[in-house]
Amino acid sequence: MPPIRIAVFMVFSLGALIASEPGAQSFPARPVRYIMPLPAGQETDVFARVLAHRLGEGWGQQVIVDNRPGGGTVIGTDLAAKAPANGYTLIHALTAHAINATLSARLPYDTLKDFACVTQIGSLSSVLIAHPSFPAKSVPELIALAKAQPGKIVYATGPIGTSNHILGEALRIAAGIDIGHVPYKGGGPAIQDLLAGRVPLVGNVVLEVLPFVRSGKVRPIAVTGPKRTPSLPDVPTVGESLPAYQSGTSFWALLTRAGTPAAVVKQLNADVLKAMQVTDVRERIAQMDLEPVASTPAQCDAFLREQVAVWGNIVKASGARVD
């Protein structure tokens, strides 16, 4: 074969090889699916839509937020676990993603093996709030009241297995008190029943209850996470008065299917971190009392593994199960 033909052949062969390498093609070349395992309209969903819009602008491709609520986030997460490993399906993982690994013995997916971390978006704080008429104003007062009235006090949260439910059970166990749990389909309905005086206590993320706290319609008892939150600096944590209390970190993370080419995961990470710096996304983060993290895939993976273990210990101590 003449030298010039050999050279041409080698160029075409090299080009074909590069094009066939996983993740080497231009990504994304078509719309991306962003699974939200919660109902539409909640604050988390609103944030996801703002982030998805900015990602779509940067990519020149539509990013479709697909709400798949139910099963304590299991339904939406299972869809992501069974999607092709190509980066075109993302899942907005909540704290329940780490909790479910221990809470349920029959998950249809493996929490750690079936997903590739893109980034931890941020950490959130939760708070135990009370109706203004509730007599206890602090954790010690709540414990004393519960011991004086065993079985008569209840607290409400979203569905069984959510972080607020598990943290409520952690409080019950650490304090050695007999209080009941009332699960709702979402945090919103629980808050509405608290405002109406139908339940005395609600555990929820700060971002959803802050307007009611500031208006005086509800009273904060304690932050249920590991540290105080900037938006409620004078509200102590449960652990400050109850050292035996255990708490994991409430978080949002963005994941995709395990086996997705490393080059695609790396690009997803870079593009999500870039989108998080856009003004409207940053403003939404500030409004939601979200502590941004924006980690690398490796850091996100290490964090998720840590939280599966931490929440696993809390779930086991509480005795909570969903099957």
C-alpha cells in the first residue's frame, strides 16, 4: 500500500477509534431526563426546574423534569436504576435515598451499586415545630410533658421513612418517651393540619416552614439536624440538650446510572456545578436555606456511602421498617 494511502487509512482508523470510545461523543445530543421522586409544585421540585432550565440552556438540549413520586422516593429511584447507563437519565436523590437502604429489606435496586454520583448539590436543615398553643417550648420541656402524658402526644411528618420521620423516632428513642407518629403524603398537608391545630408537632425541612415561623403561626422547638441553621440562629439543636440523640445529614444529590462512561459523569459534574453558579439558581439556593456543596463525583460517592451507614444506624436504633 502506498505511503499516502497508509497515512489516510491510519487517520480514518484513529478517528473511528476515538469516536467509539465511551463518552467521547458530544454529550448531550438529545434531551435529558431529570427524575424528581416527589410531586410537582414542592420547593424541591421548583429548584429542580430552575436547575434543569439552566442545564438545558448550556447544553442546547431540553432537560425534562419527570415527577415520579411514591414509595418514599423508591418509585422514581427505581426508574433511574433501570435506565441505560449513558448519562441521559438523572435522579434528584434526597435523604430518603440513604435511609431506604436500611429501612426496606426489599428495595428493587442496590443503593450503592446501581448509581454513579454526579454531585452532592447541598445540605438542608430540618426543624421540629409546634402549634403556638402547645405548652412545651424546648426539648427538655417536651420530654417532661411526654413522660407526664405517655402515649398522648403525636408528631406529624411526610411519609414513613422520610428523614423527618426517622429523626422523630431517633428523638423518641434517645429521650425514652412514648410519642406517636402521624404520617402524611407530604410535608405540606402536615403543616396545614398543624396550623389548624389538628396535630401539635410537625417535623419538616426549614425551607418549607420558615414563612410560618417568621409570621408567628408556628413555634420552633429545635433543629433536628447536627448543627444550627443560619436562618434560625437562636433555635438550638436536639442534640444540645439530648446528647444521646443521633442525626444524619439531610441532603440533595444528583445521580445517574452506574456504568455511565466516566467522561460523561465528569462532564455532568462540571456542567451542574457551572449551572449552580448562575444567578437565579444561586438565589433559589439562598432562599431555600440550602447549604451548597457542589462536590466532585468521588466526594459525592464517599459522602453517600457515609450517610447510608449513618442513617442505617439511626434506622436500626429506631426500629422503623416499611416491610
